[in-house]
Amino acid sequence: MRSQVAGPSAGTRLLRRIVETRELTLAVLILAIVVAMSVLSPYFLTAANLHALTVGMTPTAIIAIGMAILLAGGGFDLSVGSVMALSSTVAAMLLVAGLPIPIAVLIAFGVGAMMGIANGLLVTLFAINPLVATLGTMSVARGAAFVLTNGFSISNLPESFGAVGSSFLLGLPGLTWIMLVLVAAFDLVVRNTVFFRQIYFIGANEKAAHLSGINVQRVRLVAYMLSGLLSAVAGVLLASRLMSGTPTAGNGLELQVLAAAVIGGSSLRGGEGTILGAFLGVVFMALINNAMTLLDVSIYWQMIVIGLVLVTAVAVDMMVRRKSNL
């Protein structure tokens, strides 16, 4: 007798295949955009535009590393842009005050890490929803940046501090090399170390992870600390490139980072996503923004497109995973 239980439809299988091969799909889309823009705009493949494109997406890509790790564990961080701005202004203030560059940079990194730890404690120790916790610290970090600077950018930084931000190596900006090294290193570490693999178990089933002996709170605390630290790294590199600390830096960056990570395969439900996928999501979003700029699309429409891309990515992700569980 023929079974009455029907398997997944062809459409569901196709969507599932796309989700499972998200990195390859994104790579193809990125290549398609590059080919299309090379035809539509004579300025796309110029050295100046490619330099602006790669350097401009460096802070987003670095922060996306931490966001992808958090999303894999079932959390997220809305304070990343504000922490980046705070760390940037702290580094600039200390440098103007005369502190040596290494000490100023380490203190700025420490500020970012402490903000991440604060987020982690709010989520783990006090069981506050990540949305509420990181929304609160987002306001605190941004407010602190404005208080420290009275709302003004801090300039007149030592020329040697801008060496990294303006350097080139083998034809590529130094910032681009730092971004690529961090993405590659974290992707390898997250894929191949026991500690970071625990994050996926926690995101997939927190209760089962706890019963299996995983210290859920400790792993999540480390993940939030990394998110804050990477935001600080992005802030210091941005200050080095701009030669100033700007309290308004990274305004709205959390939306772009979330969109990039979800497009790259991360799920708001946790247990999914890779660093490489998040990076490709950043490249995809950067190309869209760059294309719209070159095609003279209004900045206001660019904001609308980013929002629509995020909503669409989340909707498709939720739909596919719901059908996969049927």
C-alpha cells in the first residue's frame, strides 16, 4: 500500500538547498552584482571606488564576526555601533591627553570588552531579554560618548596613530588586510574549536546544552565580551582612518550588521550561521549601497532598501525553517 505521508514539496526542497548553501549563493550574487555594475557604471572598477568600498566595510565586517557568534548562540547585540563610537572617542581622548598609542588602544579595547561583559551579565545573570539589555547599553554607550566629547569630534591625533588607517600592503589597504585576517581566523576557530562549537548547541537547544554539561552562562558571557571587544577594534581602526574620534560614528550600524549576518545564514532562533557567511553578507550589503550611490540613488532610498533586505531575509529564513520542521 502506498504511503499517504507526502515528502517535502519541490519548492521547499529548493528553498532548503538555498539555505544550506547560503555562502555559495551569496558568492554567486556578489559576482553578479560586480559584473552588472562594471557594465552600468564606468566608476565601479576604479581603484578609488574599490578602495572606498573595502575600507568602508571594514568596521561592519569586524563587528559582524561578533554578531554572528552571538546569533549562533541565540542572542544578539544592538549596542555594537554605540560601543564602537565610545571606544573611538576614548582612544582619541587618551591620545590627545598624551598617552602612548599602545596604552590608549588597550584601554579603548578594555572599554569595549567591559561593555560586552555588561551585556553578558545583564542577559545571563539577570535574565534580561537581549533586546532590552543591549538596547539599554546602546543608549548608555552613545550617551557616554557624547558626555565625554560634549558632542564634538576629537581631532589633532598623533600622526603615527594614522599609520594603520592609511597604510597599504601588496596593493591593498592595511585595514582590508586586518579585516580579512580577523574574518579568516575567527571562521577557523569557530568551526574547529570545542568551546565555540558549544555556542551552536546552546543556540539550537539551550536546555539540552545545559543538561549535557555545557556552562551556558559562561559561554554566552564570553560571546558578548567578544562582541564588545570587536566593536572596540572597529572603533579604534575607524579613528585611525579618520584621525578623529567621533561620538556619532556607527549610528544605525547595528541594523546593517544584523542584516548582513542574517543574509549570510545566521538565524534569529540561534544554532545557525558562520563567520564567512556573515562576511559575505557584509560584502553583499556594501555592494548594494555602493551600487545605489554610483547610480545616484537617494540616501533615503538606501535606508529603505536596507530595511527591506533585512525584513525579507528574516522572513525567508523563518519560512524555510518552519517548513523544514514539518
